Amino acid sequence: MTSKKALFILPLFLLAPGLLFANDKIPPPEKLGLVVLGNNARQAGLAPVVFDHWLHRATFTCRLCHIDIGFAMQAGETGIRASLNSQGYYCGACHDGEKRFGGKTIFAACEEEGESSAGKQCNRCHSQGKEDAREIRFQDVAGKLPRTTGNSIDWEKAEADGLVKPVDFLEGVSQKRDSLQLQADFSIEAQTSWASDVIFSHKKHAVWNGCEVCHPAIYASTKAGTVKYSMFQIYEGESCGVCHSKVAFSLFICDKCHKNKVQ
């Protein structure tokens, strides 16, 4: 097994007391990955859109949305507009009133109808401050899936057990491509006595991300040992922190990555 070294610094509570209770700031499971899209909505006189990652992740891979459809992974970097949605871009790639998933037709985004009908339809997405407008709630999905520490959904186990089967190809949007040879798991040696080594699994990440979500935007090099990072950088949202604690499981569930529990 190839060894890859990363710089793991002293325990955070020794170097940065302000981070000791940082896990108190982790949102509850139903809020993990929640994105509010309000720039263009407010200009149009509509409530901001509330996007739940957990709802879409139960059906689609991260790669499909962030690579094939083209949603940026940074806030404010995707110019989503009603006119683009209605042309089949962004949300409209799936929400066109024709595509079907799970035996149901996906409602059309930003369709033009009568005022009363359109108002109700708009509220399904433009739902901030309109809790009654949401038709599917967190417990409706999470109640059928395994949980991890903090009561979040254990997506890895859910996929491994066949409870979710994320779609990774969208006709008319995705390009057919040959599967790449999956790289073997590798170890990341922890340079400290209080944390054990990490085993990084390409297989587990590739199910959701493919290769393109991580390379080259997050990890420019694929050569072992060339990318240097620390836990401070990860907590600041770099490297693993691009996803973890934002949409993927919390960084404070240490033993999900480290082989043995952090002391």
C-alpha cells in the first residue's frame, strides 16, 4: 500500500482554543448542505430558493450536478436564472415537467402558467419562510436510511446497502464515457501521537464524485505526496473541508477517516 504523508498538527484545543467548541456550530442534519439562493429571486420579487442537498443526494450523484449540469461548488458562482431554467439549464436540466424519477414526473422549474397556479408552483422552490410549501421533509427521507454520529444520514452505508442508487447519467446532458480504472486505497500518515493514520478510499468517493469533482479543482496533482495540507486548512474549507462539514459528514466524526478513534 502506498504511503502518503500529510501534516497533522497538534490537537486543535491546544493551539486554537476558539476551535474547541467549533462542533457546536455544525448545523443539525436537516440543515447540513442547505443552500439559499436569493440574489436573482429578490430582484424578481420572490422569496429566496431553499436548496436541500440531502433531498437531491438521495437520487443523484454530486458529479452529475457539479460537473455535467455545471453547478459551481462556491456560493454565488452560478448564475441561475428563471430564463435559463426554462431553457433546460441548471435546475431545468431535470425540472422540465417531463423527466420521471421514482415513478413520478419532476415538476417544471420556472414554467409560465396562470398567476395562482404559478404562485403555488414557485413556492415549492422559493420556499424561504414558507415551511408549508415544502412537500418532502427531512424525516421522510432520513427515516428510511442509516444514521451516523450526530444523527446525519450515513450516505456511504445507504449506498453500499442499496438503499439509495444515485443516478450519474442524464440523457441529453451527460456524455457517455469509458470508466476509468479505479485507484487503490492509500494511507495518509498522521504526524502526531493523538490521531491514527487515515485510509483514503477512492472507491467510496468515486461513487458520488467520480474523479472530476476532486481533480484538478481541489487536488491539482494526483501524484502521491505532492499535495500538502493540514487539519487547519481542512477546517478552513480547503482539501477535504471543501465537502466535509458542509454537505458531507462532519469533520468531528474523527473515526470515519482515522482508523482508530482520536485521543
